Amino acid sequence: MENMRYEYSPVIARRTIQWPNKARLAVWVIPNIEHFEIDTPAVDISWAAGPAPDVPNYARRDYGNRVGIWRIMEILDKYDIKATAALNSAVCEHYPIIISEGKKRGWEFMAHGISNSRRLTGLSEEEERHMIRTSLQTITHATGKHPDGWLSPGLMETFNTPDLVAEQGVKYICDWCSDDQPYRMKVKKGNLISMPYSLDINDLPAFLRFLKTPEDFYEMIKEHFDVLYEEGADSGRVMSIALHPFVTGQPHRIRFLDRAMRYIRRHRDIWFATGSEIANWYYQHHVNV
């Protein structure tokens, strides 16, 4: 079966992308702020899942919303960076203070399903439509703005997902980690672009699957940035830094984030932007140009 969602486009054969103020690189920082249900076995975690209540895994995740997110906010405040939170809509009910503190900082909230205990895979089209609509409506009510972006829980889609999020007015989707630039997705109704997201510059797989040290991950971010910054002199690139508060927010890891943000901030021609800012610029200047 062929991929029906987008055309193959070699990076050497594309039109030049120009970011605002001739920036070489758009950098967006994405804290994944999630809720996990205590009666559901954990997924995507190094500690073996046990029967409900899975206390070790639930509590480890809960650390992020109780402690870790506040450390991340403090670092991003220090460098005047507005994050794009990938938000499970259940966070709006269970941890409303995170929403209010994010709003104070001008953060963007993109939808990340209802909770990370509920995946889209295996749902009928109507069940998936209902879950997507519920997530978007809940976040809209809590934040005052309809989300422009979508990241599926676990980045797991059905064959219907891009059509269903575009149908609900979502402008960009992050599940397809196949490029360093945005690109147009094929959907039945509305418009949708894929925004660069990363499974490599992403703390959860780096630390919990590949057992990288904080120093390792700092060097990964630095090298990733240096290459994209160099390439961006010819055509703009996008770098995403995906964080999970229960991972990066740990005391023994948080300082790597400070070092990484300090390193990137030392460079000129960098655009720290939210997902919506990048997507809107791309729509206005590069879609169908």
C-alpha cells in the first residue's frame, strides 16, 4: 500500500523557505503535558508495566505534573521562550493550574488527545471523531482558543486521523516525523500541514529507551542544532525539542535543558516560535506559492 498522505519531495529540489527576519532556523519547544489513568497499564516507559493500580509507573508519570513542569517553566522563562504544550485535554480537569500558568506565559496549547492512556488505534471512524472533537472542545473551553495543532497520543494514528483533525479545523499535525521543513498533507476537507516533530531530539526515547545520559542528550541537541543552523543559511529549517516533565523535569536532568537553551540563544538569526507561528507563516508564504 502506498502512502497517500503526501508526495515525495527531496529537500534539494524544493523552493527556498524564508523565515521572518531572515532567520535560518525556527526552534519550537514542546513540553508534552499528559494525564495517565491509574486503572490502565502504563505504555512507553522503561519500568515494566504491572496490573492496575500500576503504582510505580503512575507515580513516576505524576511527578511531571506535580514537580517537573515547574522546573521546565522556570528554564523557559529564563530564556524568554514561549512553549507549545502538547496537551492531553484531561489535564484541563485534573491540573488546571498548569493551564493558567501556561496562559500567563503566552504558551500555545496544541491537542494531544484526551489522555495518554487512550490511543486512537483500534477506534472506529466515529469513535475517533468523537475523541478528537472532545479533546479539541475541552482545550478550547479551558484556554479560550481552539487548538491549531494536533499530536496523537503516542504519535499513533489510524488511516482516518489526518482527515478527522482537518475536518475539525486543525491546521497542523506532528505525528509524521519525516522532514526538517513543513509540508502539505492530503486530506478530504480543509487544509493540513505536517510540522517537524522529532523522535530523536525527544527526551522520552533518548533517556528511557536508549539510556542516554543528560550529557549525551545535550550533545545530541547541540549537534542537531549546529547542522540545521548551517543548512538553514540556504533554506529555512525547523527544529523541535520535545520534552516530558516527568523525564526532563527530574533534578539530575533539568540542567541539560538550561545548557541547551543557553547554547541556542547565543546564536543570531534564530526564531524561537510556537507551532502556530511557524504554521501560519508557512501557510501565508509557502503553501501554493
